[in-house]
Amino acid sequence: MDSHAHGLWFIAVTIFIAFLLSISPLSPDLAWARPDWVLLILMYWLLALPERVGVFICWLSGIVLDILQGVVIGQNAFAFAVIAYIIQVSYQRLRMFSLRKQASFVFLLELFHILVEQWAQNINGVAQTHWLVFLPALTTAAFWFVVRPVVAWFQRVLVVF
């Protein structure tokens, strides 16, 4: 197997694991704080390999996540595509940011994602009105400090891109 196909396989596995983490059952109290695993992994790959993971992969991942979560079709897809575009336009600058600045950027993008979700659900009359809907922005940004170095380590050890 050539390194290109091996690298794409590794990207697909990390996204699959993110899907599993996104739908794994949690207690009702912890469910409010669930980080957006798919967005974290997509953001990592958008920064690490923007030529392989782009707007289309993010849009497709969003559609799959919509189906898995049973939410309005397109809400995650739209948000992920917009976030992918923002990152692709500025990935060279974002790569130079410290881990803390990147986590702040992750926080803002996850906040955008939450607002898009709330907007789509509000249109359908099922929006959450509790302030805890914004908690995943904090947990997603916090997990960036773990996800980025861990996936980067596995990428260096397991895959030669």
C-alpha cells in the first residue's frame, strides 16, 4: 500500500473514531459538556493537511453527523463547510499560532457551530433555551490541548505523509 492511501486511511480512521465519540452515550449531566469531537478532528486535519481535507470532506462529515445525531439535515454540514472555508483561507497563519491561541480560535468556531445548530433547530421549533448549550464551546477548546498533540504524535509515528 502506498503512503498516500495509507495516509488517507489514517485520516478516515480518526474521523470515524470522532463519530463514535460523538454518539457514545453519556449521562444527562455530562451530555451538556460533550466536546465536538468531529469538529476537533476535522480542524486538526484542515490545519495539518489542507490539501487532503477540505470543504467537501467537512460538508460530508457534517451530513453523516446529522444522520447519526438525528438532527436537521444540513445544520452540521453547513457549519462544518463554513468553518472549513475559514480555516482554509487562513491555515498558514493559524499554524503559526500558539496552542493557546489555536484553542481560542477553536472556541470561536465551535461557538459559531452552536449558533448555527440553534438557528436551524429554532426554525423547526425544537431549539434548546438553556445556557448550557454553549458549554461544548468551552470543552471543545479545552480538548484541543489534548487532541492536537495526540493526533500529531500518532500521525508522525504511524504515517509518513
